[in-house]
Amino acid sequence: MYEYELHQLNVAELIRRADEQRTVRQAVLARRAARRSARRSGPDETGGQVGRERGSFVHAA
């Protein structure tokens, strides 16, 4: 009986870890989607990139 209880505890821990990893993955994907939608918003929207080339300076509006 003791082995069965240990097995059940192990199964519960594995399920908890899998659920935690799934939640983290969903958060990462949501952040990635938010960044993509912010990039696609276009040059007229606020909060986007100032210029496409990172090494060059762009005049402020």
C-alpha cells in the first residue's frame, strides 16, 4: 500500500509540473503574440519602433 501511495504522490507531482509548464508556455506565446501585433500596428501607431535600422539615428517627430 505504501508503494501505491508514493506512486500517487509522484503522479500528482508530475501532473502539477506539466500544468505549470503549460501555463508558462501559454504566457510566453501570449507575450510573443502581443509583440507581433505591436510590430504590425504600423508606423502611425504609438509604441512602435522609431526606425528599422538599429545602428542609425532617426529624427524625432
